[in-house]
Amino acid sequence: MTLEFAERIRRIPSYPLAAGYDLGAQTAMLASNESCFAPSPAVAEAAARALAGANRYPDPSYAALRGALADRYDLPPERIALGNGSCDILLAAGEALLEPGAELVYAWPAFSVYPHLAAASGARAIEVPLDSEDRHDLDAIASEVTVATRLVLVCNPNNPTSTAVSLEAIASFLERIPRHVCVILDEAYVEFSLTVGDTYSSVDLFQGLRPRRAAGRLRAVRLRGVPVSRRSGAPAVLSQRRSAGGRGRGASPSGRRGTARNARRRGPAAARRGVASA
Ligand SMILES: Cc1ncc(COP(=O)(O)O)c(C=O)c1O
């Protein structure tokens, strides 16, 4: 007899595993965001110090790290959430916001984990094709938002196309998104973008928003070789993320190319609006 897994787990697209992951110490596995350099000795020492206290549960609110980040980036600590990689935060946002009948909107192709949020929750994924220059078509994304939309993901710069839209374009896009929708700006690769410019200025985009327009900015950082992720955003959403708790990685981070099937997955927003408001 074989175990029967939950439908929401069976729906998650399986990610093809590579034949081997250890390509030797000299290889930087860029598709997995891996460096060939070991963590700095200071990081290894801090990890060893933390390990010495492993007989205690760690502080689940990460107060010390959130406080330090809040000081450094001049943000209230309630606006910072930490995760075990930014996939952890993405999946927790999906868990907190999505369910059958809800909709999730994102450009496609984009980061390969985005479809998992819909698969795992039973929400409907609306995949909006990139424009003719492989950039996010923010107008088309905004026009797909309906009363059923709970979450919009904007990957900037986009994985896998590396294209980016300006912060001004994102600011006016946010103005068009209704207050019931959470927008996550995924800036995992922002340091590599010449379009975005100042890599911290997008925090300001979300500062002025009223709390119910729960938006957040996702940032993947590596502390000298050890991945840590943080998200700044509306306190209400971040406390939901803390309630949802930590999650493991969803998938390998490299992007997958879109297919015609994916591009077709979205239906006309007007038709869906009818369904959503019923
Ligand atoms: C666009 C994007 N967002 C988020 C992530 C998640 O990265 P991690 O969970 O390693 O922090 C990745 C990883 O490749 C990515 O490409």
C-alpha cells in the first residue's frame, strides 16, 4: 500500500533534480546563487557560538537581528520579517493569504517558485506574459487584478530574463492596486540592476502606504556566504507571516521558461471578475 499525499502537495510541480550537486570547491554554481568561497571566518565563529546554545530554542521573533536591521535601515522592527531564505517568506505569504477561490497574479516567465504558491494553496495563478522586451508589463498585471486577487508578485529584476522596471513605474503601479491586495516586490537580484539604481529606495515606496494596502519588499541577502532573507512590509502582514511559522525551501531557485500552457492559464479578467464577485 502506498501513502496517499494531500492534493495540494501533489499539485506542486516537481523540480527536476540535477544528477549531482557537488561540482567541486572551485565551482561557483551561479544558477543556485552559490559562491565558491566559504563563509567568512567571522560568520563561522558566530555560527559556532550559536550552536553552543542549541540546547535552548532560538528567539522565534529574531529580536536582536531585526533590531540591528531596523537600526541600519532606519525602519521600525515591526516592518521586518526574517526567513530561512526568501522562498521561506514567499511560501509563508502564500500560506497566509491564498486559498481556493483566491487569485495570485505575477508575470511569466519569472521565478520558478511563484507557481508553487498557487499549487500549494489551491488559489488560481494568473500568469501575465512579459512584454516584447521581456519586461514586466505592469499595466497588463494591474488589469488582471480583481476582487479575488490576494497577492501580486513583481520580480525586479526578473529571474530569468534579468530585465527590470524603474521604481517610478512600480510606484505608479502600486497606486493602481486596490487596498485588499498584497504586493510583494521580489528584489533578490537588485544589487545587479542598473535600472533600479539605489538598492534601498524601494523601501520608501511601501512606507507611505496605508497599512491595509499590505505591501512588502522581499530581499535575499547572503551574510558572507550564509543565506538570510528579510522582508519589509506592512506590520499586519508580517505578523501573519510570523504566525504561519518557518517553512523549508520550496524548490531550487533557478527559473523555468514559460510554456504556452502557462501563458494561457490566465483567463479574461472581466470574466473572472464576474465569478469573483458572485
Ligand atoms: C527572484 C528570486 N526570488 C527569491 C529567491 C529565493 O532565494 P532564497 O530562498 O535562496 O533566499 C530566488 C532564488 O533564486 C530568486 O531567484
